[in-house]
Amino acid sequence: MSTTEAKANTAAPTIEIEGLNKWFGAFHVLRDINLAVAERERIVVCGPSGSGKSTLIRCINRLEEHQEGRIVVDGTRLTNDLKNIDAVRREVGMVFQSFNLFPHLTVIENCTLAPIWVRKTPKAEAEAVAMEYLERVKIPEQADKYPGQLSGGQQQRVAIARSLCMRPKIMLFDEPTSALDPEMIKEVLDVMVDLADTGMTMLVVTHEMGFAAQVADRVIFMDEGQIVEQNNPDAFFNNPQSDRTKLFLSQILSH
Amino acid sequence: MSDKAFHRTHSEMLNERPAPTSTVGVIGWVRANLFGGPLNTALTLLSVLLLYWSVPPLLDWAFFSADFTGNRGSECTAEGACWAWLDQRIEQFLYGFYPQEFYWRVNLSIALLFPALAFVLFDGLPCARYGRWFSLLYPVIAATLLVGGFGLEGVTTDKFGGFMLNLVAGLSGIVLSLPVGVLLALGRRSNLPIVRYLCIGFIEFIRGVPLITLLFVAIVILQLFLPPEVSLDQLARVMIMITLFASAYMAEVIRGGLQAIPKGQYEAAQAMGLNYWKSMRLIILPQVLKISIPGIVNTFIGLFKDTTLVIIIGLFDILGQARLLQTNPEWIGKVDHETFMLAALFFFVICFSISRYSIRLERRLDTNKR
């Protein structure tokens, strides 16, 4: 039994997914997913495009609605009840592939908007917290610029700081480095490694296998809407069990 | 040897140099934009020729050979324009039949309009906080000044006229049509089918019917459905109809803007826990209004010019005053061009100002400049 599973068994999981099924129209995109994420656990989800990995993590903060199954996040079950959805979204931060910073607001305004309007934090306090996180992602000097004036890597670091300003318990990353130029990937991954070191619960959809090997407690491989294989990174990369995992790894690691 | 052939190293980076003088400055601009090729040169010369043919005769007609004094059309004997009527009629062109002793009330409300607009339109003014309250109160203040109340003697709206009538109807339409248009656009994209179909029905009906038809409906037919003791002011009815008409167009302009906002913006707002109205107000609408400025201004300008249709309820706006003077026996046949030109000038000044301001606003809101 891996250390991860031991951890997961000791306390109630932060995220609990049971029998999750989702369809886009007639297309069965998620098929009977079962997943428990322990507090402070770091999970990397990988798999070919169209395998449902993004859809899976988007179900966790209800950007996608699921049709069957049970999702409980931090003790709150996701249903159509808007109160529950809002409660979950307050505790779950998300970083998108395309950054999705608000272009009409400065960096600091991007970071303070949700704390002020959702958490009702006083403005001065929200700004102090924002500066603290901007320093953590190493761009405090860009606080008064607009997102359009920053490079892709800087924008993604702002997006991470913006999510952290809500002081979430869980962070979801949806291919955070896929839209970046190669020389900017590292600066974003460094920030994510730092974040992992602080003990944040993280679910990361990514193709960065180096990152997975370095920080993940567990790697999940998805294909055709199913979890095909999951293991600790060491075993996952060195001793994959399923043929599809082997094929996938050989394709992405061959360069 | 092959290695030698491919291997190059630049030990020194090149320094910046200024652009060649022939491409910058006045001479560069003239050469590039006016005489950039045979066609360009021909067009430049043709334009100069057209200006030479049209501008001097126009100036001559309007000023140098014009008559400025006289009490009736027959006293205008010069070859050029007849401006003699201006002296005694300009007040009617500006105020219509508003009582002369109360002109100050119109003047005051227009004077107060400038600070009220300034606090809304421009950033960084002193006392901006109190100023915004003043802007918010301004419609009440202006309405009181114009129609009376709070100790001021009442003036009925059928006395309104001239350019002041265009301003009153146009500005209230502009102020009201934007929020109504935004609500209609959001309603049209609502997930609630009843709201959605009501908005679609309203927008399509209003857009599908000529404005003048709506005005006739408001004036003639509406009364048939209202209880006899209810009577809505005629001018108010026209203003409501013009506003609703502009709102329907505004809604479609805003809808276009809403569709241009990437889905990720909605998702990011949702993921942060912002509810629908907050994400609309804080994230989506500021961006939508910004990219929709050209269309919004287009609708505003159209609305402002549609205020001339008050003529169908027997009110004489500035265009009506022009027609009135043209059929006046003392001036008949002498002032047809002059009066229309004055009316056109007033409209142009306002519409052009709106347009210039919108360009300024677009520049100010551009957050991509480095």
C-alpha cells in the first residue's frame, strides 16, 4: 500500500467522487469515476486529449454539471443547490489554460476582486493579502499593470496568485502551462512546486511529466472517460501496468 | 570545412539607429500620404480642386454677400444668404414657445448639465464623490426647473420647443435607453425561457415597426386602452416611445458585445464564487460596454436625431421652427436654406461632440497599450 492511500484512509477525504457519470449530449465523457483526494494530497491527472481529464476537474467546482454520481467537496455535496455550489467555489481555486485574467482590471484589482466581493474582506486588507501572494509568485512590481501588458508566464502567475487570494483549501489546475511559450513554462512550474511545498491540496491536469515526478503523490491516467491507472509517480513512470498507459508514456516521453 | 561554412558568431550586438528622415516628420507624412503614387497624387489634386470650387462660393454665400439686417424677407436684397431673421427669431429656435420670463430656468438647467455630465464622463475631477450625487440628482433638478414645482410656476410641456426640446428628449432618451437595453440584452440570453421569449418578442416587435408608427400608437391608440381619467403627458409618451425604440437597438448592440466576451471570463468569474449579477456587473458588462462603444454611440446619435419626430404631436423642435419660419408670410421664399442650415449646425455640433468623446473614451479604456 502506498503512502498516499495510507494518508487517504486516515482522515475523511477532502474531495470524494463516487460513481460519477457525465454526458455531453449523447457523448459519454466521464464513465463511472471513483476518486478520493486526501487533504494536502497532490494529484496529477494525465491522458490523451479528449480523455475527460479537464471535464473531471471542472466537475469539482461545478463549471460542468454531472448527471450521475456523488461529488462531495470539503463536506459539501454538489447538487443543483446554488448555496452549495457557492460554498464549494469559495474553497476551491482554479487556474485555467488560457489564464482568464480580467483584462479591464489591473493585476492587483484582479487579485482583490473576489476577496472583496465574495468574502467581504476590507479593501486594504485584501490588497495586503494580494501583495503577499504577488510576492510569492515573484511579480509584486507588476501590481498596477494591466494583464495585456504582461507576458504569458507572468499572466499565469498572476492567475495563480488571484486564486490563492481567496485562501482556498483546494487548487485545481487545468493545463496551466499548455498555452505558454517554452521559456515561460518553468517560471510557472516553479511557482506550482513552491505551492505544493506549502501543503496545498492540488489537482493538476498537465502533460509536464517532470512536474508530476517531482511533486505528485499520485498520478492518474485517464483515457476514454475512465481512470485507467493510478499509482505513485515512481511506479507509474517506471512500471506502468496497462498497455494504454505504456503507449501514452512512450508517446509523450519519446522526445 | 563544412563546420566553418555554417558557423557564425556575432560578438557585438547592433546598436539602435534613428529611422531615415524621409519616413518621419511632416515631409515624410506628406510624401507617404498625399503623393505616395500616381493614383494617390491624382486624388490629392482632385480633392484640392473640389475644395477650391466649393468652399469660396459657400463662404461668399454665407457671409460675404449675405444680408444680416432687416425686419422681413423682402429687405434681404443681397445675392447671398438672408440672416436677418436670426436677430428676432433665434430665441424661438432655441426655446420654442417657452415663456420668455422663464428662459433663465432653461439656461440654468443647461448650465447645470455640464457639471452633471462632467462628473459622469471624466475621471479625476475634484469632489468627484459629491459630484456623482449631483449627477444622479440632476434629472430631478432639471425636470423641476423645466416644468415647475417646488415653488416654481408650472410650464406645460406643449410650450417646449426649439433646440431645447431636442436636448430634453434626446438626453433623457440617451440616459434611459442604455440601462433598458442592457437589461433586454441580458434577458435575451437568460436561461429562463419566459424572460427570454418576452425579451426576444419585445426587441423584434419594436425593431420591426417604424418609429413613427409607434409614436402614432402611443398618441392615438394608447388612450383608448387607458381609463379616461388617466392622461399621460403627450411629450412623455413620445419620449418613452423614442427611448423604447432606441433600447431595442441598444439591446442588440449589447448582445453582440456579450457574445464577443470569451467563455473563460464567465468561467473565471464563476470559479471565484461570484454570482450572476456580480459577475455581470464587475466582470462582463465593463468589458461589453467598452467593446460596444461604437455601436452604442451610433444608437445614441440616431436617437438624438429621431427627436425631430416630436413634430407629429404638434410640438415645434428646432426643425419645426425652421419649417414655421419658412411658411411665415414675412419671410416666405427667403429663408429655406438658411433655417435648415442652422438646424443642421446645431445637430452636427452635438452629434460630433458625442462621437469625439466616444473616441477619447475608447482610448482611455484601452488597457493593452504598453
